[in-house]
Amino acid sequence: MGMTYGGPSYEVYSYEKGIMTIDVLTPADKKLIWRGSTSRRLSSSSTPEKSKKAINEVVAEIFSHYPPGKKK
């Protein structure tokens, strides 16, 4: 919020946000053993190639924290 002569002024920005969650389950009983997620700002003007690249980056980012307790 900024101040201008005559009172405060506001700027409003709007964007879409996407959230990806990946669950790792045990094969036998499908119990959740790990969940990773992240969120990103989405671009409505993205090409299919850019979207695919962004999805691959998000998946890599999420799995960089797997397995739990892994040192970077």
C-alpha cells in the first residue's frame, strides 16, 4: 500500500497457483509412507512444451526430498 495525495492507493495483482502432490504408498496395503508437494504460479500463456518442462521440474523438485531424511 502506498500513500498518495488524498489517501492511500492500492495495486492488486491476480494470478493462478498450481499445487502438485505426490504420494508414495506401500504396494501391499496402499498405506501412505511419504508425501511431497509444492506450488507454483501458473502461466495461462504457456505452450505445451513449456508446461511439460515445468511439470518435469516440479516433479524433480518434489523428489529431491525423497527418501525422508536424505542429505542433499
